Amino acid sequence: MTRNLMILLIALVCPGLAHAQVAVLNPRQVTETTAASLEQKVAALDEKVRRLERRAEVAEEVANARNAIAGTSGDELVLKSKSGELTLQFNGILQVDGRLFLNDDARALADTFTARTIRPIFSGSWGKLLKWQFTPDFGGGVATIQDAWVDLALGDHVTVRVGKMTVPFGLERWQGTAALRFVERAYPTQLAPNRDIGIQVFGDLLDKRVGWSLGAFDGGVDNSLTDTDNNDSKEIAARIFAQPFAKLENDWLNSLLIGGAVTWGDQNGTDASPQTPSWKTPGQNTFYSFRSAEKGKDATGAAITLPNPVANGARLRWTAHAWWTGGPLAFLGEYTAVTEPVSRAGTSGDWKATAWQSALSYVIGGKPHFSGTKVETPFQLGAAGWGAFELAGRVSGIAADAATSTIWADPAKSARLATSFTGGARWHLSEHYRLFLDYEHTIFSGGATSGNRATEQAVIGRVQLAY
């Protein structure tokens, strides 16, 4: 009985054991299914990782882009690197002028519109160590380079500048194009250097009460842009100015600036490049220039062709100037003198000239500053505020040495003396948009075959955008 029960149990259990043994010993189907599932999961995880990595990359790109385009400095556009160390700044100046000459029945002077200044300005910095600026100009349809320099800061008070730059000399030139209170600069600027290529060291002393500059340059013609040099001689420029009351909390004293500058260096012209200057009226008409090649006689009386007078020796310029604002008033005064050795066909001597200006302006709805008039409430259509209005007057003169002027310039073509009286009105819609209207009245001594050149009366307007 017992034996029969055991046989029956074995018979019932063995098929199950056999089936289990087969399943364990033949795992192929299970293995294939499990492998396929794992492969799908790995692929899905890999895709998720790739998506997360791309999202991180996009987030970084967006952050970098925001860092590059979101920076501003006032109303100026500034691009910055992610670290903020590298910057690129965009500015620009557009000046469109119109000139109308009165009492010109002979039509000797052309009424005209002109795009006087078209300057995109690119500047930047690298930390506190380096700064740079590049300024092309397309005014008058002529492409020139106004500025192309790099600054190296040697501490907080000394900087070295290399490249093409404004020579540290004239006050009105140093003021800058966009900050001018008249459409045209006064006569002292015509005796001063403009831009030149060289090296300059500048800085400040006594808690910025005193500023100084010292530089070496190629040396160029008065009021000219210098891009090349035709001789080995160079020109030294030095300038110093003081703001003795800069730290006082007194609006009638703290802006006072007084200073002076000097340039010295040999200038040796040739017949093809005489290196001699010429002068223009505020209406931009030439009224003084050196003689050109002409018929003459030598010491024996024989007929010869006289060459151009040329610069031939050490030129000395010096200037003294002052700037002051008190409340709504602003004053600028400047005096400049130049002595230049000149030679022509064996004749040599010094050519001398002087120029001066005195200008006063009054601002309503703003405040005058050296860098330009500040507007209290900019003009906006449909809103309160009319900007600022400015009335300005100026007297300016220039003269060549009476004793030697006729040797180097033809009195029938070149006026030895010119004096200009200027009255003007400005509407500063904002600190970036300005409308100018000037009246210039210029009288001459000499400059015509019958005596004096005719008085020039010019109405000059300007629309200016500067940002």
C-alpha cells in the first residue's frame, strides 16, 4: 500500500520537475527578450543624456549672448564678454550743414548743403589695462581716419597712448566735435595741430586738479590730418592744465580750467610738399595761402621761375586757454601763436601768425559742460519738455605778421588779417539731437587787387546726431 502511494506521488511530481528542468536548461528565449529590453532602455537613456547636454549647451549660448548684447552705458551700446573684461562700444556722429552766403551778388561763394561729418566710432577695453579707439570719417564724400589708437594704463594716474590721435594742444580741438557750441571752430584751431601719428604719455596730479600730456609726433601742417611723414624730424608736444577748484562744492568755481601747450620740431618741406598752411573762413572759403610757383627775377635781374615757399626749420607753436561755467553761463577763451622758418629760392626768414577767440553762451533748460550741454528734460512729442535752448556769441581773429606776410603770401589773393563775429542759437532736443543756426560776419585786411577782400556774411545751419 505504502509502496503504491510512493509510486503514484512520483508519477504526479516528475512531469513538473521535468518541465522546470527544461525551462532552466533552455534560457534562450528569456535571454533574448531581456537583452532587447535592456538595449531599448540604454538607447532611451542615451537619448535623454544627449538632450540634457544640448539643453546645457543652449543655456550657455543664451547666457553668453545675453552677456554680449545686454550691456549698456547710459545711452551707449556696449558689448561685453562673459567675464566682462573685454568690451566693445559703438558711438557715432552725423553732422549735416547748410551754408547760405548773403550780399553775394557776384555768386563768388556757393550756397550748399554738405554732410560735414559722418563718423562711426568703435572703442573698447580689456580690463583696466588696455583701451582703444578707431574712428573713420566719410564727411564730404572723402574717407579718412580720424583716430586709431591704443592706451596702456600704467596705474591710475599715467597712461601711454600709441597711434593716430588728437595732438594735446588746442582747447577747442580737445573739446571734441560733438560738444562744439558753434558750427565751426574759431581761428586758433587753424594754427593748431589736428591729428598726428606718434606716442603720448598723459596723466593727472593732485587728486586730478592738474593734468599733463607729453608726446612725440611726426609733425604736420597746421590744422591737418597727418598720415605720413617725409623727413626724419619729429615734433614734441607738451600740455598742462589745472582745475584748482575742482573739489569745491561751488558751481561757479569748480569748473574753471586754465592751461597752455607748446609744440616744437623741425619741418622741412619740398616743392612738391611745401608743408605750409592755409586759412579758411567760418563759411569754409580759403582766404589765405602761401605763394605758389611764379615768374620772378634772380639777383642779377634774369627772369626765373620761383618755386613754392617751403617750411625749412624748427617750428614753434604755443597757446594759452581757459574754460569756465557758472550756472547757465559758459566761457571759452584761447590764444595761439606760431613761428615757422620758411625759405624760397635762397630767401629765408620766419613766418609768424597769431589767432584768438572769446566765446560766451547762455543755456535755458539745461547746463553747459565742457563735454556738451546737459539737457534737463528732453523734447518728446505729446509729452512735457522742450529740451534746452542756448544762445551764443563769439569774436575771433587771425593775423599774419605784417612785416613778412607779403614775402610769403600774395596780398592781392591772401588777406593778412580776418576778424569774425558770430551769433548763434541752439536747440538741444536731447543730449544726442541738436539743431544749430549761426550767423558769421567776417571782415578782412587785404586779399584783393583793389584792397580788402569783400566782407563775408554767412548763415550756417547744422543738424547733429551724436550718440
